[in-house]
Amino acid sequence: MCIYCLLAVAVAVGGLQAPCVPGVHRSGAYRRVLAAVDMRGSGGQASSSRAGDSEMVATAIEHSVHAWRWRDGTGRPLTWEELVFETKREEVTREEVQVHIGCDSAVSNQRVTFAIAVCVVSVGHAGRYFYARIEQSLNSVPVLQTRLLREVELALSAAQELTNHGVNIRDVHVDSNTDPTCASTAHTKLLTGYVAAMGFSFLVKPEAWANFVADRHSRGNVHHVRKTMLAINGQAAKRQPEGGRKKSTTSRRLARRSKRRVGARAG
């Protein structure tokens, strides 16, 4: 289990003071456990020292999410404040808007790249998304379980910050499966329990489509705009133009060439 969960359990069970871990991102789950511990005893009154620790954890998470380098689906950089503004504007100006968050990771050269995707979908219409990429050493998440926990932690951190700004999160997408043949299935119960404990609903594979969006950006510093938008817009109704799908330029060129050949033979 990841260090954040172990620290939270130590606080809840052993009555330990919240440890100060310089430079380490403290998760939203850890913050929630601290808040629960603060309320035990004394008729639900939180101790001032632990209240201060909870505030420090919350501040660390906020600064971390704000510091991530966010981009929109076209690769245009934007700040966290701009992301929040754009998301809330979509909620106000469009109908049946849903916000989904997912995270995926890829390993290369002893480094792990995490990509967090915030997908804003208008049901029955097109959608858009934002993403951030974070790199860290493989030594910090050496096995599948710790890497999956880190993915969920990053997704939850973004979800919690958006919630704090009044954005309604529909689902947090978990990068694990329900298929017994998949290695991630063994960790599904742990990961979904983590999300549920934070108060969010969740989706797992194969329904967790936001992880596909994140996967596109975890595997390279490229912007697969068309394919990624297809994944998002797949949640909306697919509409074909009248008369069927329009032929591509290449198809039309080949059709004209074939007609010329037939005409030459007939002559």
C-alpha cells in the first residue's frame, strides 16, 4: 500500500501526530482521514494541533494541483484558474454537462509519466477535455499496485479541487478492470474503495473511458486531438451526415482514376 495510506492508518489507529514529510504530495484521502481523526473524542471537538495539520495537508494539495502544467485538448497551455472557469462556463451555457476525471500512466526509462484528464461532456453533444502530465521516478511507484494508487490519488486531488470550486464531478474513472484475466483486477476493490471513501462515484474498465483519454497523453508529449476527441464524443450520440459518410479526398481521387481507365478501354 502507498505511503499516504500507511500514514493515514498510523494516525487513525495509533493516535500519532500527523507527520511532516517535506516535498511529498499528501493525498486527499489522507486529508479526509485526518479530518475524521480530528473529530474523535471531546464531543466531536477537533484539537487545534491536528486542525492545523489538516490545514497544512489541504494547502499542500491545493498548491500541487495548481502547479500542474495544464493544457486543453489542442495543447494550448492554461492555468488551473482558467480550467476551472472554462469548466464552470460549460456547466452554465450547455445542457446536461458531466465532468469526468481519469488518470493513466506509462513507464519508460525508469521514469513514470502520469496524465490526468478532466473531461467535460455535454450529453448528446460534443465534449472537450483538459490534461496535465507529471513525471516521477519509477522507484517511487515500483509495482503495479502503488502505480494504480498514485493514479487514483492524482485523479482524486483534481476532483476534490474542482469540487471545492463548485464543480459537480460525475465520476472518477479508475484504471483497473473487472476481467479476471487482467492483472489490475486484483486491485479493483482497493481502488474503488479509495474513491468511494472520498465521496465520489466511479467507473472501472471497460466503462472507464476517461482513462483512454489520459492514456493518449501519458505515452508521449504529443496531442492526439482527433482520436482523443473521438473517445470523448463517443459518449454523445453519433450522427451520420445525410446520404451516409462522406468519402475522403483519396477515395474520390481513386474513383475518378478508375472511371478514366474504364473510359479509355471502352474507346
